[in-house]
Amino acid sequence: MNCRPFCGACCIAPSITSSIPGMPDGKPAGVPCIHLDAEFRCALFGDPSRPEVCAKFDAEEYVCGEDREQALHIISDMEDMTTPIINTKELR
């Protein structure tokens, strides 16, 4: 599957914990990467400074769904399912 024009869901919905050029601490879930261009394409595509997690991502129907909204929902759900639960009692 090829990336859908004007989507960018994979650059918005997930958190990225590795450093990104211009975003040394990565990015939280739901925050667009600063390297998304006006067409929601990655401006770092093919650049060696692109984070490994991004370079390894492949557009797949089970992740990207039928459209951009569905992709945002699916990837957000995946993010939620893989985010560790913090025990607030341990933080005190």
C-alpha cells in the first residue's frame, strides 16, 4: 500500500520517543511532527536523519484503514493500547 495523499496520520497520532531533528525529545501522541509539509507528507522522507521508527513504518491497510480519519483513529487506538499504565500510588 502507498501512503495516502494528505493523510499524515502516522506523523500525528503516535508518540515518538526518539529524537527528531528540531524535536530532540521526540513528540507526544496527537501532536503533528514539525516535518509534515503542506500536503501532510514527511519532509525527511529518505533523509538519514529521519528517526528509525519512522523509516521502518510501512503503510498497511490494517493500520491506515479506508481514509485519513480512520487511520488517525486506528493509530490512536494502537497508541493507547501500548501506552504503559502509570500507578499514581508509586509516584507519591
